Amino acid sequence: MIRRIVLMRPHEWLEDGWKMRSFSAVGGPLTAALAGPGTRLVETFHPVRVTGRLAPADARPRAAGYDYGLGGRLRTYAVVSEFEDEDAVERLRRDRGQDIVGIYSDPRIRPFPAPYCGRTAVGGRKDVESQIGVAALRKARLTGKKVRIAVMDTGIDGRQIPVAGGWAPIKGYVPGSTPPDHGTMVAYDARIAAPDAEILDYALLQSTAEGWTGFLSDAIAGYADLIQRREADPRPLVVNNSWGMYDRTEDAPIGSPDNYSANPDHPFNQIVGSLVASGADVFFAAGNCGQPCPSGGCGVGDRGPGASIHGANSHGDVVTVAAITVDDRRLGYSSQGPGALASRKPDIAASSHFVGSGVYAFDSGTSAASPVAAGVAAALRQRLKDPARVTPAQLKGLLQRSARDVNGGGWDADLGYGVIHGGNALKALGARAGGKVKARRPAPRGKVRLRVRSARRKRVRR
């Protein structure tokens, strides 16, 4: 059977299914709308609201993927179907075009741990803190207080990492109830720079006979929930994603309208952009398919420069994080750019392969690097409270410009703009203890223009 995400035009009953988080509430009209030979709806997946950019009808793919430019915006709803074969997919696309916006691949996704390229740890937490400039953040009293970090992962052990709520694709999940594993490691690493952040347990990936895994459609549901959370509570939100698709043979080919890896109009790529537009800072691990020692799960054609960062991990709106040791050596499994959706990927690098959470012998992979970087962003967000005044694009630009360029020469395909550094970021802000950071009018293309006002420096005219 072929599993696909079906993006449907709006109906009141689809909105009801989304609000109730229920397939059974809309099963009748949904089955009637999508019924056909060789097609079966997945009843464990309820309709999910997706708001994003709609491509023009006459769009054509480029050699490197899709470049639709600016289209209109449309609220749609994602459901999941299984098909006997590709002919059944095309029949549904042809016969139900009045109800369907598009049909897209729904590949499996997995976390990015990586005990490759050396079996011993390099340094520990104190070394990580030194590498990423935590001392400067502490001096400025930035600990991520009143900032939320959503850990979209395998679930968290709440006995080790306190959680403040969460979500899962299965009903009845209690946030913080997962035994210690990958998600607990990720949450620990995010708290290195932001120990006072509120951790949200988004248990996207489930334990199966194949290991921790899920479907991309589950990530769409999680992101829709995060958008709703942002709408209800505008406090800063940082989202970490230490997972991705290892093997593009599980995806539709590039050039197919169903494709995910290089298609900005895939509903997950769309909803990622919508979450960032809502004011969330979104971080993705670059992946573990770099040379010279990629993960064994990486596809034969998905290894090394230009072939190992794809899908939302290469999204232009997110911060894509490569992995480096605390003594500034690139880890050989860290995926290398250019990316599939945005060419200048990764954006930055962060610490990995260190003794940390205790879940494993050491915290490794771009799985560890991404939350380390996300924690720095959360600490900075404590000061830059209003995402409308300092947008995610502006914060991303700040992190790029203030990164420590260990390779020299600006951006490169291995480490992006360099190693993230909280102290350098504060200097770029012109921030000092006791001062208040005030954003001027929005700056174009990710540039942050900020000034410091301090009572000690205020001049009184006589």
C-alpha cells in the first residue's frame, strides 16, 4: 500500500473534525468525498488544519525542485489515505479534483542520534558552556525564563526534565511519561543554555519494532497544534526538531507533485513556514548523512555534500544546525549543504559528542547540536520578548552574523556561518547588564537594529 497525505479544500465538517481532534466525527462525509477503488482512509489520523501558500495552477518544476514564487494563501485540511498503487492515486486526483488541492508523500521520519566517527566522548557540559558562550548569558541574567521550548521528539522523562504540557499523535498521552531516551537527551541539551525555559513535550515519534519512528503527517498535526498554542499564548516559543527523513527512496521523486524533499508546496513545508510566520523560532538538525562517516540508515544517494540536507531540515525559514566537537572539529556524520529547499544550509553549528544527559554514554549527532543551539536562542528570547518586534528571521540573522567562524571565509557547506555563541550575540545586540534592549522599526531581510537604553547612561539636560 502507498501512504499519502491528501490536502482538501475547506468544509465545515473538516473544521469540526480538527476542533474535536476526531476522525469518527467526520468519517461519513470524508469517506463520501474521497471514496474510490483502491483507496482507504487512515482512521487513526483526524483532519488537520493547514494554512499556507497555494501554488499557481500553471506552476512547473525546476530541475532542482519547485519554485512557485508567490501564490495565494488558502486554508486547507490534511487527511491521510492508503492506495493500492499509483494508478489509484491518479484516479483520486482526477476524479475528486473539486475537493482536493493536492496529494503528497508521507514518508517515515526518525531521530538523529549518532555514535559514529569515534566511540569516545569529547568533553562535557562545562566545555559546551564555554564553547557557546553561556557565561555571558548568565552575566546578563538570561536563562530562558518565561520562554517555551517545544521538544518535538520521542517524548520526555518528566522525572528528569520538568515539562509544562505537550502533545502526541496518540490519544491519552501524558506529557513527561516516556522513559528516558532520545527526547530526554534533547530536552537536557536545550536546558544547557536555557535552564529556566518551560519545556513542552511533543512526543512526535513512537517506539516500534523498527525503533523510534513516525510519519510526516504526524509532524503536520504537531505543528498545527503549536500554531494554535501560539495563537492562544503569544509568549516566545522555540521549537526543536532533531529528526528527519534518512532515505529519499521513501519519498516521491523530485519533480513529482507528491514530492516532499525539494517541494516547498508540500503541506509540511508549508506549515513550517506558517509556524515561523506566527513568531516561533524553529530549529532543525541538519542530519547525520555527511561524509566521511554517514549513518548506516542514510540512502545511497543521500550522503555527503549537496545530497544530505533536504525537506524541512533545509527550509529557508528555519535554523539548520550542524554538529561540531567542543574543540572545534566537525563531526564526520554531520550533513553537508547545499540544501534542497534553501541552498545555504546548514546555518550554524553547535556542540555534540559530549558527556551530558546520561541517557547515553554521550550526547551525539546533530540531534544534540540542534537543541544546544535552540537553548541559546531561548536565552536570547528572554530579552527579545516580542517576536513581532524582533522576528524569527531577524534572530536567525543575528545568530548567523555572531557565529564564531572557525573555518574562515564566511558560510561553508560543513558548518554554515560558524559555531553559535551567546556572548557574541549579546555583543552584536550592544546589550549590557542593566540595560534594556529596544527594537527600532523592522529591518529588512533578517537584519536586527537594536539600541540599548540604560538608566546609568541616561543624560539629563539642564
